[in-house]
Amino acid sequence: MTRYRILLITGNVHKKREVEIILSDYESMFEVEMEPNIRKVEVQADDIYDIARQAMLDISRIVKPRKDTYLVLEDDGLYIEALGGFPGPYSEYVYRTLGLEGILKIMSGIENRSAVFRAALGVLTPSGKVEVVQGSCRGRIADSKRGKGGFGYDPIFVPLGYDITFAEMGIEEKCKISHRARAFRTLADLIVSGVLK
Ligand code: IMP
């Protein structure tokens, strides 16, 4: 059985742990490692698809593809409907500046709390091709921060069909339904089926 290596360009241990759990459904076909030495340059674009694609195209100019290894960078965004998709591609910046309290303040009195969490994976394949794979999870913005688990926006994001936030559910449950789970399962299916070589 071929064993594939997923090399994540990230220093975020939460992301790595979640990707390990998501890919554990594929019976040891995937080995997940972090590659903290390659820097992902954040290009300015309105869409996380374009950001992930451009960032991986830049990396592909300096990194050699390797057999059975998929180099993956992830760009995520929380798109709040009532705010026209804000913070979207600026989610990391807004998290650091306004923070969760700031988002809750902006959302106070707003009835439509619908939001979508999106993940775009920029992938460098073993044959040197650059592809983007996406996943999303619909939900709503909670009225207040709830829960201790996860990271980032987890305490204020309630996925569709649930009354608890990502931070209140266990990591296993989050990894069944999250934007990251959907993106990485699509990627894994494309790899295992031989479509993405
Ligand atoms: P990045 O593009 O992966 O850096 O993500 C953009 C922002 O979304 C960062 O502030 C992350 O902390 C946050 N984020 C990414 N994924 C998740 C998640 O699964 N839950 C909560 N916040 C997330």
C-alpha cells in the first residue's frame, strides 16, 4: 500500500492535529507532518482561493516536488453574510486586531447571523502541479463566546444543525464537519483515486 506524506506549511499545532484526525479515516495511508521552514507569503486578494493558489505558485518556484509527498498550505476565512462576507480573506488580521469581542460587538442587534467558514488548500503535487482544493462549513455567529476547545474563531462559530460552538464540541466531532475536514477529505479522495498525482 502506498503511504502518502502530507507536508503542512504551518506552525499551528491545532491544524496539524485536526488534519491527523481527519485523515485517520483513511487507515494509515497518510502521514502528516509540519513544514515550519517554508514561509507562506500572504498575497493580497479578495478570495482565499486566489490567495492559496498564488502563495503555492510562489513556493513551487523554490521548492522541488518529492515522490509521494503533497506540500499543502491552508488559507481560511470566516464569511459573515450580514457583513457582506467580512472578515473573509482578512480573518487572521481581524482576529488579531478586533478579536472575537470586536466581531460580537459589530454583530450586536443584527438578526441574520449566518456565516460560512471556508478553507482553501494550495497543493504542490509530487509531479510538480499546483492545485487548489476547497471545503466549507455553514453555520452562524453565536451571541457570546462559548467553549474552551479549538482555536481562533471556534468559540463564536455554531455549525449548521448544532446548538454548540466548535469550541464546545470535541475535536473528533469538529473534524467530521468542519471546513478543514471537507477540504482535506476531498484532497485525500483525489490523491487515493489517482486523480492528483
Ligand atoms: P488562516 O488563513 O489559516 O491563518 O486562518 C485565518 C483565520 O481564521 C485565523 O485567525 C485562524 O485562527 C482562523 N481559523 C482558521 N481555521 C479555523 C478553525 O478551524 N476554527 C476557528 N478559527 C479558524
